[in-house]
Amino acid sequence: MNDYINRINRLIALLDDNKKALLITNENNVYYLSGVLNCEGKILIAKDKSYLLVDFRYIELAKNTCKSCKVVLYTKLYDDINSICKKHSVNSIYLESDNITLSQYNIMLRRFNEHGISLISDDTLSKTVSNLRLIKSEDEIKLIDKAQKITEKAYNEVLNYVKPGVKERDICIELERLIKKYGASGVSFDLITITGKKTSLPHGVPSDGIVKEGDFFTFDIGSLYKGYHSDMTRTVAVKSCNDYQREIYNIVLKAQTTALEAVKAGVKASDIDKTARDIIDNAGYKDNFGHSTGHGVGLDIHELPFVSTKSDTILSENMVITVEPGIYLENQFGVRIEDMVLVKENDYKNFASITKELIIV
């Protein structure tokens, strides 16, 4: 049984009677359950049959790819869903509550209610799919690893462009070009390539800012490969580095590597966060680390599990998380170091092979 069929069968367990169905509208979840990427389709899962509904633009792709659902060419989406529901005597549908706007919900409510179908709009379906996606399959791990390898190849090359007088924006453009050149369909997110005082902004945006000698330069970067993301942050020094910069860098490095050492199945995600945070707090920079220590990565760049003080997730084998503490000194500079890792039974596998020792370019 392939992964897609197995995932759908696990969702069918939500259906406690034959008159309920599940409607998947999140594009990444459609891909996760069908293997069809970027088809703008919907999946309707009844107790005894599943359907992937796509329009004319994607029908050939869906027929050639999807083996877990019956592929249906729709002309009027809600009419066709209602017809399938009537065929299976469905009278209520679970929705993905975190993927539907109020406007969309109101349209669905009207279109389904007029056919006697009620909507279940709590978070049951969304949570169930998110929990399924927590544990990565062997194929998913390979795609994430490939995305990381593309990122690293591009990063190693673009370091040659980090010189005094170069604009942040130009480095960003070149990095994105290289990521696509080496096989990615795109970048995981708007790349962060910032320098100087802007490095104190956790999500600073590249601009016409000029690289200067003695500055830190932060790369928060990732690639998108066959729907799966990578995520990595490195901070480098331009030409030189003063003692204070190096001190802060080493605190963050210690926090990051110590937190990594705690990663394994059975550990609370919040304990990973605490391990990193305690080191930064004890060094006197409690107020300069305001974000969580990490997050899950997969079909979304930020997904479960979240590695934060509030997380009650117990790490399990084959979860993928980031570990990315930082210190941000307002109007001075910032340092963040991030690796993406695979949780194993007794330790972890680091997707990143790029050094974390402070390098001067």
C-alpha cells in the first residue's frame, strides 16, 4: 500500500458512520494525500471512496499521478461535490477550519445546506491532518534533504559575493538565482540576506543596504524542492570581527549546539527550547531572545511541532525540526544560527553540513 492510500485510510478513521465525509482544501494537504502538486484541487473522502476533484487545466496531470483517489473533472465544484455526496448518502462534511476564510465558509454553508448537508467546522480535521504530517516518511526525508543540499550549494557559492560595497538586495537576487539553477522550484520563503545593524531584526528584509567591513551578515535561507522546504541560518563576519561580536556569536553557538545535543525521541519540545534559552538567559541576554527556538519543517516552512516554551509536544522519531536560537542587540547587530534536523530514537541527524564556526569572508 503506498503512502498516499495509507494516509487517506488513516483519515477515514474519523468517519464514525457512512453519512459523513471529509473535504480537504489545503493545497499542501491535497498533495500530501494524492501526490499531485500544485493542482488547485480538492479531495472529498467518504467512508468507502475518495475523490480528487480538479478542473480542466490539471486533469491530465491528476490522472497520470494520483493513485489514491478517483480523479474527477469538475465543472461546477460545489454541484459536483453535492452529487458525490448524494451518491454516498453523505449528510455532513468535516472542513479544514484553518484553511477557510469566513467568506468561503458562508458560501459552502449556503451551497451545501440547500442540499441538506451540514458542515462540521471545528478543528478536528485540521488537527488530524497536521498530526499525520508530523512524522515524515522515508520519501519525504529524502526530498527535505535534497532541498537542503541545494541550499548549501547555492550558499557556498554566494559567499563569494559578500564583500564591502555590495548591496543586500543583489546578494539576495543572486542567491535565489543559484537556488533555482541547482534544481529548486523556488525559495522556501522570502530570503533574509541582511547586514550591519539590520541583523538585529529577526526577520529583516533585504534592501539597498551596503555591506561594510566589520559587519555581521545574516543568511536565513531555504529551498523548495518538489513541495518540500529546507531552512538554515548562518551569520558571517565581513573582513573582520571585534571581540564583542565574537562573544555574542559564541554564546549563541553554545546555546544552539547544546540544544541540539538534547534532541531525541521522547524529549519535550519545550525542553529543547529551555536548554537553549537558559544558556542565553544566564549569559545576561534574556531580553534579547524573543522568538521560539524552532519549528517543524516539511510541506510548510513553519509547521508542527513548534519548539517553544508553550509546546507540549513530545518529540518522536522522524519528526523534522529546526533549532535556531539568537541574540538581537537593538541598533547594534544580531546573531542567529539555525540547523534543520531529523529526530532519531537516541539522537538526531543534522541535514546541514555547513560549518557553524564563525567564518570571516
